[in-house]
Amino acid sequence: MRNAAVLTGGTLLLRLSSILFRSYICLRIGDAGMGLYQLIFSLFSLAVTACTSGLGLAVTRLSAEGGGAGGALKKCLGLALAASLAAGAALWAGSGLLAEQVLGSGEAAQPLRLLAAGLPFMACCACLKGWFLAERNTAVPALSDLLEQAVTISMGVALFSALPPLEALMLGSTLGEAAAFSFTGLCFLKKARRRAAGKRAPLRRILHIAAPVVGSSFVRSGLSSVENLLVPQGFRKAGANLEDSMAQYGRMQGMVMPVVLFPASFISSLCSLLVPELAEAAAGGRPRSIQRTAERALRFTLSFSFFVTSLLIVFADPLCTLFFQSPEAGDLLRIMAPIVPIMYVDSVVDGMLKGLDQQMYSFRYNFMDSLLRVAAIAVCLPLWGMAGYLCILFFSEIFNASLSIRRLLKVTELEVDVTSWVLAPAVAAALLYYLLSPLAALL
């Protein structure tokens, strides 16, 4: 609980500062500029995935299972550095072509180059954070993330007067990654170096854990990037002009989704801590412990997410007006709120499957989900625009969560009590909605 509180507090500060920063960015560059900002990061996420996904998890899992912590960390750092240098070089070399041909804006080339320079810092820092999480030391990763965010925001704002807006933001992001790596590395050298020593970790074991996660994340990130590029094009085919299509995309991905995911700070902390807990229980052959942990995690997530759904529906307009001065974003947020319980549960279940060595199943489910989303967006958006996009998002979350939950229940042999787990918090959330509605009318 202490570690969860540390992680949750740090994540809440991170996401709140991120929403405030996005509010500032939106005022400076507008809805259409926010759309291009999101597209740049969507493309950059491919390079991030290639060099960070899986290796941090491998360090956490091997350390928690009691085998090869030191060897795993060294090998994962080497793999992360090699992968990040290769991905950064590719992104730097192809930035001009990607900006012109993929993003449709030549001004995106320099921001992509600036982001590429931060990949080695990001990749190595992910491995170090994985080791600290396995040691149940959540303070260092939390402080590292806060430092990264503080440097990113402060430098981004400070550079606005000296550089074009997008370049200032991306350079601030890279400086934030460098600061986070420096802090985490110093903490490791000072406090954890002797404890990291251990027997050698087989490369095969590292790849067994990391490869499915890397593959799943890379495929999904790639399909997600294709999806994000298709969305503005779909809006244009549905009748919107270039600026309006970018503005619609910017409102959904740059405004609505950060607000939807902000309360998930509690859930993301839980996911991080479930991996070593479940890995340790599985390695020790304690099925009852696994069942108890999974049951508590699911019950808490469902109760919390239904509560969040009510708050988002009631306060959608005040929230989006306060942060983004956008009534249109408030309408979208109210529509997206009912999917929150499924979205949050899917996130927790995915973390538990990784802790139970079921990452290959997560890879399959994520791949099928992403493939269906891209196909649906290519077909539906030109016909129905934003309405089609919202339907696709709902279907995608339900499809992915259903497969993941089914697998978790099978592995853990857990029995679901629908009445107390689902119906009771849903009814409580409905009552909360009616109690809070008069207050929202006053705002």
C-alpha cells in the first residue's frame, strides 16, 4: 500500500501537470496545432516502443523471481542502448521523408530529429526503473518521472520565445528524458549497485519475457500510428477540411483522452506493482495467493472506474471548459465516459497477465484488436466521421478486454461474482450521478 501510494501520488502529479501543460499548448498553437503535435508523438511512439518495451519488464520479472537480477540488468541495458541508437539513427535519417510523406507537414522534420536524440536516455532509464520496481522501491521511479515532467514543461515554456513552438516542445521533452536518466542512474550507483549483483541471466530467458512484449507493443504501436494517420484523413473524406480534421483529431487525442486517463493514475500504479507480486507468487507455487491478488485488483478497479464514470459524465463540460476552453471536447468526454470501466479493467488485466507469464496472449489480443481498428477506421470514418470513430473505440475496448479477462479467469481459475463486483458499483455510480447532477448545473 505504501508503494502504491507513492506511485499514485507521483502519477497524479504527472497527469495533472500534463493536462495543464496541454491546456497551455492548446492556447498557443490551437486545436489544429494540437492535432499535428499528437501525430508527431504517434509516429515517435514507434521508435520508443522498439527500444523500451519489454526490457524493463524483463528486469522486474527476473528480479522478482529471484534469478539473475544483476545479469539481467546489464544485458537489458546493453540491448536497450543498442536498440535505441539504431531507432534514433533511423528516425533522424528519415525525419524529412516522414514529415513530408507521412505527416504531410515539413515543419515536423526538426521536431522528429530532436525527439530521436532522447531515445537512448529513455531506453536505459526504463531498465533502471524496472529494477527499482522489482526491489519495491517506488520512490526513485516516481521522482524520476516527476523530474522528467518538470524539465520538459519548464524548458518547453522557456524555449517558446526562442524556437518555433513544436521544436521548443520536443527539445524540452528530450532534455526531460536526459534529466530523468541522470537522476535514476545516480540513484542506482549510490544506493543499489551492490544489491544488483547476482548470477548471470540467460539471454534466452530475457528474450522469452521481453520479445512478446516488444513484438506486441511494436505491432500495436505501428498499427496505432497508422490508425492515427488515417483518422484525420477519414474526417476529411467525411467532409471536413484539413484544419477542421486536425482540430477534431486534436480534441479527441489531445484533450479528451488525457482527461479520461487522468484518474487511471491509481490503476497504473496498481498495474506496476502487480507484476512482481504475481511473478513471485507464481514462482513460489502459490495459486491461492494469485487468486486473492487478482480478485482484489479487479474488485477495486471496477468500483473505482464506475465512480470515475459518474464524475466524468456529470462534470464533462466544466472540466473541458476549465482546461481547454472547448465545449466540443466536453461533449466527446461525456460520450467516452461509459467505456471507462472496461478500459481500466483491461489495463489491470493486461498487467496481471504479464506477471503470470502470459504475455504471448496479450500480444495476440493486442494484434487482433489493432488490426480490426485500422480496418474499421479505413472503412467507417469516411462514411460516418466522428460518430464512426466513437463506435470503433467502444468496440475495440470491449473486444480486447473480453479476450484478456477470459484468459485471466482461465489461468487463475477465479470465479466472478457479477452482483457484488459489477452490479453493486454500477448502481452506486448511478445514484452518485443523480446526486451530483444539481451541482454540475450550478457550474
